Amino acid sequence: MTIEKEFFRQVMGQFATGVTVVATATGARLSGLTVNSFTSVSLNPPLVLVCIDLTSQTLPFLRASGHFAVSFLTNEQESLSRCFATTSAEHYDRFCHAPYHIAATGSPILDGALAFVDARIVAEYPGGDHAIFMGQVEAMGSNGKVQFLNPVAKERSTLTEWSEEDQGSSQEPQPDKWPLAYYLGQYRHLARDYKRPSLAAYYDEDFD
Ligand SMILES: Cc1cc2nc3c(=O)[nH]c(=O)nc-3n(C[C@H](O)[C@H](O)[C@H](O)COP(=O)(O)O)c2cc1C
């Protein structure tokens, strides 16, 4: 009896996710990779986690810097996602030509992203062939709104520009920005004409 790798992938592929780029900076060097194993962990304190393959070239840079930023990609950033998932010079030497701003920790967040989370690594756990990084959120933003854990964090970042570029202060989703989704090993775009179904329709019954 065993769990086959391919079957593991097949089953996990049924779980639809968003797509992010997890990136860090060590000195002048920027590194990042496409990640969908990103999870919100705790509200108080604010914690998130990402799982990084032990063979990842970004892994040593994450360990060295002690921080990372997670950019949630929009459906217009699929090509960036593809680039950050390749072993190319574009990826390793030119940060996929992605425009970015520096977040509170010093990590880069991608311009045009749907939202970002900027975190300081507070723990690393073994996760089989992956390393699990727990990050405490120092800054996060979406929809033109940015919040910082403390004033020092705010001083260090260039996020003001990021928020000015991504105008709009309402709590409503940005109509021109939609998440990039990943499902069954393929990129997907969400349907914009979602209508909430009734329970009656689900059971094909009349509930009155
Ligand atoms: C949609 C998608 C999600 C991915 N999620 C992860 C992930 O959660 N963790 C990971 O280590 N690699 C993940 N990868 C694979 C890496 O992005 C890919 O192996 C990349 O080339 C690693 O770059 P690096 O070696 O420079 O770190 C994902 C790839 C794709 C396309």
C-alpha cells in the first residue's frame, strides 16, 4: 500500500487556490518564486505560512534574509506566474522584469498585484520535501489601503507609492482586478457573473 505521487497531485489538484509570488531581498539581490501553498494562520498575532520546496533556489535567500512578501496575482499576471515558476535567466537574473516596490521588511512586492502580505520569518518547520515558513505580518495591503505593524516598518517601505498607484479606498473588490486561480494543474479565471444559488435549487426541491 502506498500513496502514489501522481495520485497525491491529482487529489490535491481538486483544491482550487489563488496564485502568489513569494519574494525576498538579500542586499541588492531579489529572488522569488510562484507559490500556491500560502495560508493565513493566525489573526492575533497576525501570522501566515508558505511551503517552499527544499530544492528551491529561493530557499537559501529566504533563510538568509529572514523575511518575505507575498503578492497575490491578478488574472493579468499569469505570465509573471509562469516566469517565476521557470528555471530561466529571466527568473533568476532579472526578477522576471517585474516592477516592484519595497515593503516594510525590505522584501519586494509586485506592482499591480491584487493584494500583498509582507512578513518577517518567525519560525521554520520541517515539512517533508518542503520547508514551512511561518511569517509575522509587518505590513499588508489591498485596494489602495496599507496597514503596518508599527511606525518603524512604515518608515522602511516605499509602499506609499504602491498604494498611490493602486488607487481606490473603498472596501469593495477592485472591479478591474480579479484573482488568478489555479485548479487541476491549470490557470483559471473566475466567472464574473456569479449568482448565489438557493438551497432548494441545490436539492432540486421545493422548500415552501
Ligand atoms: C501555480 C504554481 C504553484 C506553485 N506553488 C509552489 C509552492 O507552493 N511551493 C514551492 O516550493 N513551489 C511551488 N511552485 C513551483 C515553483 O514556482 C517553481 O519550482 C520555481 O521554479 C521555483 O523557483 P526557485 O527554484 O527559484 O525557487 C508552484 C508552481 C506553480 C506554477
